[in-house]
Amino acid sequence: MLTSSEGLIQRVNTTFCRWAGFDKADLEGKRRVQDLLTVGGRIFHQTHWAPLLRLQGSVGEVKIDLVGASGQPMPMMLNALRRERAGFCVHELAFFLAKDRHKYETELLLARRRAEESLKAQLALQTELTRADVRLKIALESADLHVWHIDGVTGRVSFDDRFALLLGQAEPRLVSEEEFLACVEPEDRDQLTRASEEAMNPANGIYHCVYRINATDGSQRTVLSSGRAQFSADGRCEYLTGVLRDITEQRRQQVEAESRALFAEQMVGIASHDLRNPLQGISMAIEMLSAQGASEKHALLVEGVRKAAGRAIRLVTDLLDFTQARMGRGLSVKMKPICLDAVLRECVSELALAFPDRELLYQCTVPPATLCNADADRVQQMVGNLVSNAMTYGAADRAVSLSLDAAVNGVALRVHNYGPPIPPDMIPTLFEPLTRGVETQSEKRSIGLGLFIVREIAKVHHAEVAVTSTADQGTSFTVTFTTSMETH
């Protein structure tokens, strides 16, 4: 092949055309030799081939790929010579097919590349394993965790060398299974065995055990040990591995906190119980004074004292219920078939007297004779807390409504009020103790146990409590009794 210094093909023989699949007319004077090269070949032409021809006048035994008419690359060996003809610089190019050599070189290159990549991957993996091992050791030491391992075949137990420190040893060292078992509190050894047997069962596979260790320095430590088992395809336990942590201090703090909380709750219960009797005496005295008749000024004072005593009695009742619920006994109830409509009507009449300046509406859409298995006093207490909450936080110029409607497998009791909506971020914790909704300056505001008591009453009735609150629709508390209803 003969080309110009710029690579334009001037003359090409039929052998090259047959190899490449082109006609001479398609190449001579129309195509550059660079146009027949692959992308890599073009880069090589620009960076090596052409500069070498200009500098030394020849290029020999260069392997390069040409793209034929079919679009497939063809491996070629190239020899090039730069000559001056009639005052012009031309390049004489000789191409030879090198398929076998190309195949051999390619396979050799690929084999070398695979070997290098394999070695590189192995070195990287080894480096990463070393780093991971270091990171794991740092993490375990930082978290004060100890690694243990049980062989599923032999049953032998092994620990990391730092476990010796937990047993009271002065320096880290490997601890034998016999040394470990000798330090375990005798009363706890059976539960260690049971925990291991349960974890090695394919139906479980999880190890969890809390036990005590009597260290050689005379101290006793409580540890939490957890892990998982690895099973073979046939269900055989191959090994059990986990971590162990000293929880002595956490256990001590937990016991102290539980003791303080129990003492505080007991004191609240005792104080609330002792306050209820004098408050009831005050209420009876107020009723007697009201019945005897008094001047208008004295009547107003008596009425104010009566309301204050009523609020105090409700507060004491809530505190007693709160203490009973938090001490794990739950609220006491006396379940029997009751007519919810009759109970709610009686409750609304009493609440209307408690809130004489506010409008309280009641609507029932279920049959009046519908019965529900419930505690009437607790239902009235729940409704009273919900209505009191609505009166306290609702708009003073809008009515509070109470309704009883049919629901799936039961009835839905709903208390609704208009006013500022409850912030969405407060709704998830609204029924927790000592939690209030929006801020208000009302003197009737409680300490925040009303909705907690509502939830506890609903819980013992197997009912569900839900709340929705928007600026347009107002706020609704709905208690859905899932108990089957009967009509008599």
C-alpha cells in the first residue's frame, strides 16, 4: 500500500483488498489508512506510528488491528517506510495477516492479565482481611465485648484471650473450658447448657443467656451472652459463635432505678389513697352547707370550694389509677352486660352540671337496648376524661359532642370538639402519662393523666383508641369496642 504523508491511500494491491473486503475504487484516493484502523489503532498511529516515520523513516513489525468492510477487526503485522518521490513524501506500507500470532499473543496476554488480577485480588483480600481483623479487635475492645466459640462436633468452648481479664486474671491469655466452667455460678450452669442445646437445634439457632461469673479476684460479674449457630445442609450444627458482655453495672443501675420508681409509685399511691378520704369529707360538708341555705356571697364561695374539691377528687382518682397501672396490676374492672346508651345519657347529665357554661351534645344511632359487656363506672370515667379534655382544649364558643355509633363487631364512642388542632408530632405520645396537647391557660387543666387513664380503661375492655385532629374538622377521640353486641 502506498499513502501520502497524511495517510491518504494512493495505491493498494488486490491481496489487501481481498483481506479487507473492499474494492480498490473504494480505497484509492478516497480513504485514509487511519480510517481503516480501530480506535486503539488510530491512537497508536497518532502517538507512535506517524512520529516514528517522521523521526527515523521506518516502522517495523508493528502489530495493529484493521477494520474490514464487514466491521470485524483483523490482526495485522505492519512494516512502514518513508520515501521521497518527485518532491513529495510518501509512505510505503506492507501488511501481513497475523491471526495465529494474534491468537497466541492474545491468549498469552489474557493469561498474564488473569494471573496478575488474581494475585492483585488475593493481595487486596489479604490486606482487607488484616484490616477487618484489626477493626474487629478495636470494635470489640471499645465495646468491651468478648468473642466465644463452640465447636458443633466436639462441643468444646473457646474464648478470645481478653476473656481472661473478665475472670480476674492480670493479663490476657487463652482460657480453657474447665477454667471457665469453674468460674460460672453453680446455680446458673444448667441454664448455660439449656441455652446451648436450644441454639444447636435447627428450629432455633439463636443463643441468649444471662449468667453470673465468680472471678478469681473475689468479685462477681453478671454477663450477657448471645450468638448464632451455623448449620450444614443436613441440619447438623457445625459451630456456635457469639459475643459476651459484662452487664454488672447496668444491672445494678437497673435494679436501683426500678427500686426508686417502685418506691415513688408506692408513695404516690399511698398519698393518693390517704387524700381521698378527707376530700370526700370535704365534699360531704360542702353538700350539707349547700342544703342549709346561705347568702348569695356564701353560696358562690361554697360552689367554688365544691368545684375545687371535685377536681381534687378526680386528680386523686387518676393518680390511684396511674399507680395501679404502672405497678403492673392494671386497672380493676367489674365486667357485666350494660346498656351503653343509658350509661352515656347518665354521664352526659352529670357532665352538663360540671360544665354549666358549655354546650354538650349527645347522639346515639344504635338501638337503645343494645348491651355491651363492660364496667359502667370505668366507661363513665373514660367519657368524663375525654369530655373534660375536650372542654379544656376545645373552642369555648363551640359545642362538644358525644356520639355512639355502630362499628364492625361492636360500637364506636366518639367525643368531638372544635378548636386548635393537636400538633401532629404530639399525637404518637398523646396517651402517655404526664403528656398534654396544646398549651392552655385554663384552670381546669390536669397534670396529664386523663388520656393515659382513657387508654388503660380501653385496654382492659379490649377496645381501641384513636385520635384525629385538623383545623377544619376539629378533634375527635374514638373508642371502638370490639366486643360483640347483643340486643334485648
